[in-house]
Amino acid sequence: MKHKSRGRPPVKEITDSQLNTLKAIRRFANQRGFPPTMKELADILGISHASAHGQVNQLVRKGYL
């Protein structure tokens, strides 16, 4: 029996702002060993906490996080 992976497969297309968010998360995690909080991410990107949360949610939905 073939095992199917769980969750959605990654969606290939993400927006420029989603890509910037993903890069910021990866950069932070590579430097510190853990991902940023929503507040830290918002501060890094110069956006509101709600916008950072929305970006992360979209990246999760699309399979990138």
C-alpha cells in the first residue's frame, strides 16, 4: 500500500510580500536557531502584527511553512 503524505502540496506561486516574509523567517531562524515571534517578524518587515500574521497564515496554507 502506498503511503500518502498529509497536508496540502506546496502551491508554487507566492506574492513578493510572502516571499519577503519567508526569507525574513529563514534568515532569522538561521541566525538565532529559532523562528521569530509575530512581533519580531512584524518589526523586521515594517508591517503590523496583523499583517505579519496574515502573511504567515498564507505561507502555511500554501505549504511553505
